[in-house]
Amino acid sequence: MRDGYKIFKDENEICYITSGGYSPSLEKSIALALLSTDYTDIGTQVHVSIRNRPRTAVVVKTPFYNK
């Protein structure tokens, strides 16, 4: 996931990614986005449009890792 990718919920564009990339330590993509408070509950599933293909993403609590 990269900055500028659009985020959707139920076919509606709700925001975009402000920063993101691949995390080698977590072995997955991570990103930050400015979400409306309607979509900030932990566990909320959204879709990110990556090269015009929807990919499922989940809202998680930051930081992305456990110490």
C-alpha cells in the first residue's frame, strides 16, 4: 500500500492512504490513513484499491507491533 491509494467501504470512497509500505519485520503491508470517526473502530474491514483491484484491509490500533 502506498500514499494516495483510495480506501472504500461498501463501494463508497471514504479516504486515502497518507503513508504506507511493506514492513519486513511484520511481513505484511502497513499504512496510515485519515479516516472519518465512523470507520475507526478496531477491526473494521475496508478495501484499498491497489492497481484498480480491491484488497481487504483492517483497522488496527497503533503501534503496529508489540514490544
